[in-house]
Amino acid sequence: METAFIISSILLISYSLLAVFDGVFLHLYKYRLYQHKESRFEHLTHTIRAILFTGILTSLFLNIENNSLFLLGCVLTVADIITLLLDAYVEKDSRKFMGGLPRWEYIIHLVVNGFHFAAIAVLLVIKINFEGSGITFNTNFQQVESFHVFKSIAINLLPGAIIISLLHLLVYNLKFGTYLSKMQFKCC
């Protein structure tokens, strides 16, 4: 179990770093997807996924010992998968303004979603026991040393997840998106 928490922690950190690059730098700053009419629905799917990640982080990762919240996290994960499928479906039309999705960004999407769902899958392996009498949930991880590091990582990621969710919501508002676009951020 120690190793599983370490692996899930590494995957969660990797996902978060790559998601910030993809979701904030590429989608909001460089390409400004929220400004393009054909990309508004794609931006909406990104907004929904950002909000779902905040919920998944809270229910699955931070409250792994709470069975009710864990089940809610599983439902949010299914909603996230459905939203990801919608996002992937509309991406071709959404990116026509830039000549389509660059191949390297497509690869980033594959890797970032791989990290995201692998972190969740490892967590499911930690939490769920399949026994002859049925399914049971592990609820006491206090004796597992790496659990505390894992939980600390999730706690520290939560404020950023909330900020990114709010930022996605704000730029979806056309007035705020226009205001943000007028600001000249010097970067990369």
C-alpha cells in the first residue's frame, strides 16, 4: 500500500503540472480558446472538467477514508470521462481557427489524461477490496506512512484547483474574457 500511495502521489503531481501548462498556458493564455466562437464549447468542457477535478480531488483524494464521499468521487469520475469524450469529439472543429490541433498538443492531452486517470485507478486499487463475500472498502490508512504525504499533496493542490476552476468560469463570461484579453501579460 505504501508504494501505491507513492505512485498515486507522483501521478497526481505530474497530472497537475502538465494540466496547468495545457489548461492555463496553452488554452487560456496562448490560444485564448474562450475568445473564439468555434472554441466556446470546448472551453466549456474544460471548465466543467476543472470543476470536476476539484470535486474529485476533494472527494476521492482528500476524503479517501469517507465511503460516501468516495462514491461521490466515483460518480464525478464517470462524469469527467463523459466530459472528456465530448471535449475530444469537438476538438477538431473547435481548433479550425488555428489550423487544427497541433500534434504535440494532442500528445500532451494523451499524457495529461493518462496521468489523471492512472492516479485515480491506483487510488481505486488502494480503496476497494474484492472478496468472495462482496466488495469492501479500506477506510483506515493512518498507519500507512506514505498516506500522509499523499494527503498533504492533495491538500496543497486544492487551492490551485479551485483558482483554475474559477478562472475558467470567469473567462467564459465574455465581458471578463474581453477584459483579460486587453491585459498585456508578458510571458514565454
